[in-house]
Amino acid sequence: MIIKRIDVISAGKIGGCIAAGFGLILGVIFFLVYSVIGVAASSLATDQGGGMGALMGGLGVLSIVAFPVMYGIFGFLGGLIQALIYNLAARFVGGLRVETE
């Protein structure tokens, strides 16, 4: 079986979903790191560190939302570009050969 063409929108959707999943994982990691930093800053000095703790908590929550969205958008665009380039290259070299049982 030879893959001669890839649907560009389909490849973009898959790329976006995969990248958004990675963005969510990274967002959770950043949330945990920012939470630890926020707790440490708050415990240092209540009159000076309270604002820093709230800022770090806000950045942590923002990272859980923003990272999957940003990664999803760029993954979608990356999937589109890769499928377009593959389709152009497949015209010249004949496509990708895949063996199945």
C-alpha cells in the first residue's frame, strides 16, 4: 500500500490534538512548580510574600489553560504545513510505502 496523499485538514486536527495533550501535561507541570514557588514565597514573609504567592498561583492556573490552547494552535498549523509538504513531495517520489498484514 502506498500513501500518495494526506488530507491537510485531517493532519492539522491530529497534530493539534496531540500538541494540545502535550501542552496540558506541560501546563500541569508548570502549575505544580508555580504552586510550590508561591507557597515558599508566601511563607517567607506574610507582609511581602503574599502578593508573590498570589501571582505564582495565578500563573499556574493560567498555564493550565494557555499552554494547551497555544500548543493546539501551533500543532494544528504544524500539521497543516507538514501535510502540504508531504503532498508536494509525494508527487515527485511516489509516496510512502507501508506494509500491512
